[in-house]
Amino acid sequence: MRQKSLKLNFIFNSILTASGIIFPLITFPYVARVLGPMGTGKVAFATSVVYYFNLIAQLGIPTYGIRACAKVRENKQELSKTVQEIMIINAIMSSIAYICFFSSIFLVPKLYENKNLIMIVGLSILFNSIGVEWLYKAIEKYSYITIRSIVFKFIAILAMFVLVRNQSDYIMYGFITIFAGVGSNVFNFINMRKYANFKLTGSYNLKKHLKPVGIFFAMSVASTIYTQLGIVMLGFMKTDSDVGYYTAAVKIKAILISFVTSLGTVLLPRASYYVEHGLMDDFKRMTKKAINFVFILASSVSIYFILFAKEGIYFLSGISYTDSIVPMQIIMPVVFIVGMTNILGIQMLVPLGKEKYVLYSQIVGAAVNLIINFALIPNYASTGAAIGALAAEISVLIVQMWVLRKMVADIIKQIHWGQITFSLIVAAIAGYLVKFLDIRSNFLMLSISASVFYLVFIILLNLFKEQLVLEIERQIFGKIIRKSKLSNKK
């Protein structure tokens, strides 16, 4: 199977990520105002609860499947066998998940109160099981993934504006959200026969997958505890409105994280391929660029949205979400931290076969999050949940940095931390000065301040001759110049 261009993969994955950013930017401001904190809180709570059952069904397969299939992608027979084995495990676990799911609905009063919404959101368990997204990522079919996802998101946007019209439409909002995210998985299942046949081999070896899948499952559980537990605990300990405030606070964070971590998603199959074939110099060179990229991008967006949290919340959700501003400011550094742990954990430890250390770091994060949530949520609600999430991510980063200290030490020395930090400080001051202008529109304030912030930031990085920035600019302007020359020749 021919290796795809890593740059092309990143472009398609960036488009996919951009669609994931544009979708909530278009729909959430509308939905937040129509449904209010209580309606959005109900859907967020249902989604977070169902997420735990999805964990049981998926059993760590979304990440493990990429690595397992990437290793044998050159051999269609081996690839088909691997895909079938993983799907059998997935089917068994999905059945168990649904048994637990329906039992919980009828045994837990809080869930039974919202049973219609939760059962609709629970359709995602089935769609995720048949979606085999991990196969398409392993063979680097990012063009297919991107086009398919954009089409379904576009349909969902139209449905959102037509069908969600008042506060009682929160169940329809939950259905459309699931449709946008996993509805296209039916086409994934039908289309997969192009890359892996369905002919039963009769000689399956499920056992070899169980240990690594179990480790990835434990990683997913630990990770989900400190990423979703805040919403679940708020739902049980406080009100739906508190969940709504917290959801608005983390919405922008989630959008930014999806963009920052898109590079790591593209690099995982390639990193696994390099390690499998002993190409460690290529592996280290790619890792260095990834860390540099994340530091420049993630640190800048974190700082910007700490400064402009109020405008971000008011633009995205409306003035009824004022209680979301402080939680958002507290949780924004998570964008940078998750960007780093995504590289250290998913791009480095997983391809190196050291995923158990990712698990250890996430167990530490889950424990920290659980303790802080119990201590702070009763008195501080969404602010307490935000503090718990930030503390958890910091602890995860500390553990992973310690495990990889020898390998990462040389890479970190090559990054111009001082110059980038100075550029960030100057850009932050320049951007913040825009607040003193008489701009009443939140959209205009965000647009102008972001333009000033990033213009100053990029100019300073160019003056410091930041290698990665110059390389990206050469690629962009080089393509423009080449296209211009071709047009002139015609």
C-alpha cells in the first residue's frame, strides 16, 4: 500500500478539524440561546454518561486499532484478519455495554428521569462499533474521512436550525449531535470492503489483542474520568444549569484542543511505522517538529482566550452564561497541556510500545481530578470542576515528561523557548490593548484583537528566524508563486 504524503494527510485532517470547529461555532451560539443553560446542560450530562458506556464498547480499540492495522497495512490478507479480530472483540464488548446501559437507566433515578434523551444519545454505541474509523486512519484515508464528515456535519447544521426551535427541543438537539458525529459510520462499514475483505479466515487469534487492548481501555477509562467526570459530578451534585455553565466554559477549549491535537492523530500511524521498521532518526525528527508546532500554536491560543474569555463566552453562548467566564479562564491552559501530552503519549509512548506509562499518568490524573472535584464542586460548582480538570492535566504532563526525560531532553534543547515566550508576551500586550477601544460587538472585538495578537506574534517569530514558522511560510508562499507562474504561462 503506497504511503500517503504526511503533509497531505495533515491538510485533510486540518480541514476535518476545521469542520469540527466550524460546526459548533455555527450551531452552539444558536442552540445555547434557544435551549439556555438548563437545556444544554441536560444534553451535556446525557452525552457524558453515555460516553462511559462507549468506553466499555470500544475497549481502547480506537487507538489500538490504528497501531495494529498500521503495522500490517502492506499485507491485505493480514490486514483483513486483524480488522475482523478487532471487530469481533468490539461486537462482544458492545453487547456487554448495552446490557449495562439499559440496566443503569432503569436502576438510577437521575438517568431514568432523562431516559428518552439518554437512549437516543446511546445510539452512538452502535454507530461507533460499526464505524471502524481506526482502519481508515491506519491506512491514512484522510481524504475520505474528511469529505464524509463534512457532508454529515452540513446536513446536521441544516437540521439544527430547522428542528431546534424552543427549549423543549433539547432531545432533538441530542439526536442531531449524535447524527453529526457518528451517523456517517454506516458508510464506513459499507466502504471498508475496499481495504479489508469480509471472508472469514476461521483461524482468529483474539488473545494477542486482549492485553494491549486492555491497556488502551484502561487508558481511556482513566482519561475519561478526568475529562468527563466534571460534567457527570456536576449533574449529580449540582443542577443542570451548572452543567450548562461548565459546558459553555469547556466548549471553546474542546474546539481548540481538537485543532491542536489533529497533528498527533495524523502522526500516530506514521510514527508506528517508523518504530516498527527501526527508522528512529525519522521518528525523532518528526517528534521535534510536532513539539515545536504544539508549543507555538497551543500556548498562543491558550493565552489569547484567557485574555478574551468574556468576549468568547458572550459570542458563543450569550450573556446568560456569565458564570462560565471564570471557569473558562481557569481551564484554558489545558489546551497547551493536552497538546503536549498528546505528542508525548500518543505519538511517542504508544508507537514505542510503552502505552502502560500513558496509563500510569492518566491514573494519576484521574485520582487528582476525583479528589479535587469532591472537594471543590459542592461549594464552587463549575469553577471547582475547572480547577479539577486543570490539576489533572498538569499531573498527567508531569508523569509523562518524567518517563520520557532522556529522549525528550535533546528535543527540548533545540526549541527556542525564550524567543517564543517573549513573542507571546509582546503579542498578548498588543492584543489586550484592543480592549480599550470602544468596540461593542463581541465578534468584532475577537476578530480585531486576534488579528493584532497573531500579526505581532508572527512578525516577532520571523524576526527571531523561528525555523518552523519560516518553513511553513516557504511552503505556503512557494505554492502560491508556483501557481501564479503556471497561470501566467497559460
